[in-house]
Amino acid sequence: ANALHFYLDANQHRCFIEELPTDTVVEGHYNALEWSESEQQYVHNPELGIVINVQEEPSGHVVAQTTGPNQGKFTFTSHEAADHSICLSTNYTTWFSHTHIRLHLDIVVGSTKADVEHDRSHVSELASKLRDLNQKLEDIRREQQYQREREADFRDLSESTNSRAVWYSVVQIIVLIVTCVWQLRHLKV
């Protein structure tokens, strides 16, 4: 499978919105290639750097902000259950630069696989697979908890809207009854 790639000019930035539950590890891999007029193809430029800015959308809290080389990875952990914007741009700051960049991006949501070389507690390949399954179950549990919280919020909103609609109908009936009584008394006189 290939990662997403998109084109970026020197003074642009592109953002991606990712909805994440609390305490979810996100890892992104990127590879930036710069257009070379002399070679007529995209090539690696060691002077090119990528600026990565991750923030939580509702609060505006900056989760990660870093400048990396033209290829590498970034990792962050979500603090709140919310939308997170992942923005990428180049380190070029001149307004008159017409450099075009092709940026490959692969974002992995959820905990990444543990480093087996440093983990001496593994006994066999089966134990490693069992740890991976446990980690995936934990990710699923966090996602389900997040969805339960969202469902409760929507349920509260629906109940509030329903209550207001009922009270509006009651007020309308009272106004009609008062108007009817007033008209009957007024017409008798």
C-alpha cells in the first residue's frame, strides 16, 4: 500500500483533521521531495525541512510543534477526545520562492508496535502476537468509550431539544386558551 502524497508550494501549509479518543498514540511518517528544474524530477534536498504543527481543534491547545528533516517521522499522544489538526509546511520563508514539493504522508492512529529488540520479556512469536492483540483491544476499548461519551452528549442534546419543543407547545395552548377566554368575555359584553 502507498501512503498519501500531495503537492505543496514553498509558502503553503496543508492541514489534516483526525478525530482521536483520549490517550491515543499517533505516528506519522513523511518524505518530502523538491522539484529540480535541472533534472526535471522530484529529488531529495538536504536543506528542505518540514514544519509539523499538531493542535486540538476545540481548545486550540498545541500538542506538538517541531521542524524535522526532509524525511522522517513524528509522534504525539492525544490529551483530549476531540478533532486534532495535523498541519505540514516547509521551512522556506521567502515570499518569492516558487519551489514545488511532493510530500508523502502516512498517519498511523493507535499505538505502534513495541520495539522487540529492547523488550526482553518476549518468549516467543506467540507472546508477541498476544501483546499486539491486547494493545489493539485497548485501542478498541478507548474508541468505544469515546463513542459512548459522544452518544451521551447527543442524547442530552436531543432530550433538551425535545423538552423545549414540549414547553413551546404548552405555551401555545395556554396562549390560545387565554385568547379564547378573552374573546368570549369581550364578545358577550
